[in-house]
Amino acid sequence: MSPAPIGDVLRAIATGQRVVVIEEDTDDASGCVLAAADQVSEADVNFMAAHARGLVCLAITESRRRQLGLPMMASGRRHGRRQEPFTVSIEAVQGVSTGICAADRALTMRVAAAANAGPGHLVQPGHVFPVVAQPDGVLRSAGFAEACSDLPRLAGREAAGAYAVLLDDAGEVLRGAALLAFAREHGLLVCAISDLIHHRLLVEGALRRSQSSRLATPYGEFVVHAYHDAPIDAVHLALVLGQPDPAEPVLTRVQTVETLRDLFAFESAHAAPGTPGWNLARSLARIGEEGRGILVLLAEREAPHHLLEQLALLDQSGPTWQTARPAFAQRALGVGAQILRDLGARKLRMLGVPVPYRNIAGFELEVTGFVPPG
């Protein structure tokens, strides 16, 4: 069994069927069970609890979070892993008893996903756990919350999904071929997030190149392309030296503006002590040495608390960038990949330490290697 055509998956979701969503068709990929939230049933929730075994969550968009008046859950530092954007837990105001049974949780999710839902229809806390998807869904972040809100929307339902991550008998995350075996056992279609990304790029990509200029630098003459990011009304920049060849790996760096890294070039946790990291100047210099390459500079605003955390580390044993700023690669994947694809790059040699780039195949890209700081 392999991932189904995206059209078949969307028709299944539109008619109230469950599907299995997997990160990608690889041995270490994880997955979840999804049903459209605006028509999720008691049987769906019971199936997720009994067979998927992970926490049953509700994927919603930021616009729906505001519509429902839901505050975000307070979060702490979790170095080395992604922080899931949970809101406070919820319960329907009417029609529930204890709130924990499958019927009550299904009702709460249907209420929250209704087109006319508002703050008065819900109370907090409750037994349903909403997770907010990133703006523009899987084109920005290839996660389950994004896929589980994108798929119902593309199927003609409300952009909200009930989902639970698949676990095995020992309570560990189910991976690889076991996901396909689970889907086959329960007669469910499989959707790979990489296929969903590719589908969305073909039909509705929202990132547009708006301007190009030449820029003379000490490292060579780059062409600077500006990309307007409509969902967040921001402009990202791509500095290109030479012409990318789709058949050849191109030296590539994707990063945001980071005050302390770009001023002081903090060392990488995976490099020899004293080795500076890939800040803006060192990345441009390395691309200049190569004679061809791309640096993508994303307009992600630096959070004040992040800068303060970095400053606090200066008083310790010396900050390392990978420790201070974890999991950036996955957050940057969607937007950076769209830009690289538009520039004609297909094979990438990434300036940075090795990290798994999930679902990059959906953007028709391949990471062929890494160039760590040194």
C-alpha cells in the first residue's frame, strides 16, 4: 500500500471518512488519523482513542482561534524540539455531560468547527485540545496541525480537523511501513504531507516574486530577489550568485535575521570549540568562494524573549547557536523551499549542521549534503 492520489483523499474527507496522514513515505516518518472536524463523529473519536492512541487534538487556523476567542496555552522553554502551539482546552457549553466521553468530545469539536462558532459556544478548560496551524498551512510548516486543517479546507469542509498521532502497542510513535500496515488493516486511505505540499504549490501558491535588483558585495555581485509573503504581509529576500543549475547541487543557506548570531557568529554546538557559526557575512563569503549559491533571508521577526535568552547565555559557558535556537530548519522549510524552487534550484548543499528536512520532496527539492561551520 502507498499514499493515495490527493484527489481520492479529498473526496474521502469530504464524505466523512477517516484518512491516515503521514509525514512522508520513509522509514522514520510518523503519522496521524484525521477526520474533518465539522462532521467528526463519536465513532471517529473512539477510533482515534482506541487505535491511534495519541492525544486527540483539534487542528484550527489562527483566524478560527481569534473567532473563538481562545488564548494560547502558556509555554516554557523546550530546547531541541518543536513547541506545539496549543490553545487552552475547550468544551461545548451545551449538550455535553462529563465532557470526556467520545460523544462529548466529538460534539465539542463540531461546535468549535462550525462556521458561525463564537466564544459563547465554548467554555475553558475542557477535554478537547486545539492546536493552531501556521499561516498558509503546509506551505509554511509541514506539520500535522497544518495538514489537518489544510486537507478539510481543500475537501470543501471547514478548515479544522480532528486528529491523533499514531502510537504502537508500547506507546511509542508508529513509524514507516507500520503506518501503511495500519492503514491497510483499517481500510483507510493514506495521504503524504509531501504530496499535499506539491498539490497546493500547483493550485494556490501564495508567495510571489515582486522585485529583483543587483547588489555589489565584497564577495561578488549578487542578484537580490524580493518575495511578498501574502499570508503574513512580509517580504523575504533571496541573494543569488550565479545561475542555479537544477541538475547540480547548489550551495544554499536559509536563515532569518538573528541579532546576536549575525553580530558575533556564535559557534555551532556540532562544530569544534571556537568555530564560528554560519552568520550572514560568513555565509555570503562562503558562497562567494564557491562562485555560485543562494542565501535566503526570511522576514521572521525576532521575539524579544529569544534575544534576552541569548544574552543570558553570554554569562554561562558561551552560547552555541544550535542549543540556543533549536528546530529552526523545520520552521523555515516551507517558505524557504518555495523560494528555492522558484529560483530553479532542485539539489541543495546546505550551509549548516545535518538535520532531517521533512517533506522537502513535496517542493521538488533534494538535500544532497551539508557544509558545517569550520
